[in-house]
Amino acid sequence: MKSFELKDTTKETLAGYGFLMPNFIGFIIFTSLPVLASLALSFMKVDLISLPKVFAFIGFENFRQLVTDPYFWKYCWNTVVLMGAIPFSIAGSLILALALNQKIKGVVFFRTIYFLPSICSGVAIYVLWRLIYNSDFGVLNTLILKLGTLLHLPLKGPNWLTDEAWAKPALMIMNVWQSVGGYNMILYLAALQGVPRDLYEAAEIDGANNWQKFWAVTWPQISPTTFFIATMSIIGGFQAGFDPAYIMTGGGPNGATTTIIYYIYNNAFQWQQMGYAAAISWFLFLVIFVITLIKWKVFGKLVHYY
């Protein structure tokens, strides 16, 4: 009897490993090996044009170049500024989730409408917003001009994507619009629906108003979700910016919308500096890792677990 159970358990174990194997092999081939290869490339000068000498070991030269590269630090600053849209996006997602968590007519329709931008093709959205921001015939500047005519004021819309002062705010507005009703809103909706109704009833008995109920009941209960959303948004913020820069601005004007990811792309595929691009990638990894660790140590204590 024991021998039969042992054989049966062995078969189940082998079957489990068999189901895991395709994903494990894919992870090794398409994730682990490229990551290790990029680490090796970061210590090399890779010249894909001058054959046959393609790879040359140069030690930490790429990282020394990174530290003294003024363009790199400028694009780091661009990335951080564009991440300024994250708090507005998170706050907007929470507000939408609170509104759509109410028992109102057509709530499913509104949830669908708000979620649509996050599943639409990114290229289509960026082309659409490039037309909206067009300084000559764009919808936004046309509305500003008509508003000025209505108020008898000399209002004129700016050059949204070709003015250094307006390019980053334009992309931030678009990013908030695109993400506010997306997956963060869904996560908040799930968290809000998991808050025990008994806590609200106890707060009402104590005479709490809506704001007091939110601050004393809702906010602590959804703090783990907020912590997760904030962490993933920061990680995503450091890795974002390529698509809108590539499609809408080309990284301009004067590099005002070039982010770290777009700079990595330019070095790797435009200027054929694969080694330097790999060094920037690993520097970005270290920055994300350190910031995430600090955030976990400092702000993780503020999370309420029930």
C-alpha cells in the first residue's frame, strides 16, 4: 500500500515539474540569459560596425562615462519630473474608485468607459494626443482660442510639444488621463469592496461624517493596496517614457522629453553603443532596487495589516 502511494506521489511530482518546465525554460532563455548578457556587455565596448573586432573588454569605463555624461543626468531629471504625474494618477484612481463603488445606475458602463484608455493601443493614443496638442489645428488650442473669444481675452494656446516649458506638462497630463481609470482603479475597487461593512456602521454610531469614515476606516483598510500601487508606479515610472517620446516628440524639444529608457534605446540601436546602453540599464536597475528597498523600510511601517 505504501509503495503504491509512493509511486502515485512520484507521478504527481513529475507531472507538476512537467507543467512548470515550459515556463522555467522560457524564463532561462528569454529573461535570465539576456540579463546576464547585458551585465557582461556593460563592461565591454561593443562595435557592431567595425568587424571582426566586435567586443573589447574595457572594465568600468562605461560606468565612468555614465557618471560624467551631462546628457545622462539631464535625462534622469526628465524622468523624475515626468514621474511627478504619479501622485495625481493615484489620487485620481482612488477618487474614481470611490465614485464607482457607489450603487448608482449604469455603474458597469462607467467602469468600462474609464477603463478603456488603459487597454487601447498605446500608439493610437499617442497619435491621437499628438493631434490634440497640435499648435495650429489641435482641439485643445482651438478650445482655448474660442474661450478667449468668448471672454474677450487674448488667449492663445502654447506650442505643447515643441516648447521646452510645455512638453513635459503635456506628457504628464496625457499620462494621468491614460492611467487614472486603469488597473489602479480596479485594484482600489477590489480593496474598497473588501472593507467590512461593520466598521462603517460602528463609525456611524459614533457620529462620524463621510470624511471621518474615510480617514478612520477606508484609508487604513486600503493602505496595503495604496502601498502596492505606489511601489509599482514608481518602478514603472523609471521604466516609462519611451513610447510617447518616440511617437510624439522624438525626445525633443532639445531633449526635454528624453527619458532614461529612450536614452538607452538611442545608445543601443541608434548609435550602436551597446556596452554603454547596458551600463545605463544596470545603473537604472540599482536605482530602482535601492529606492524600492528604502520605500519598503520607511513607508512599509505605515501600512495597516488586518
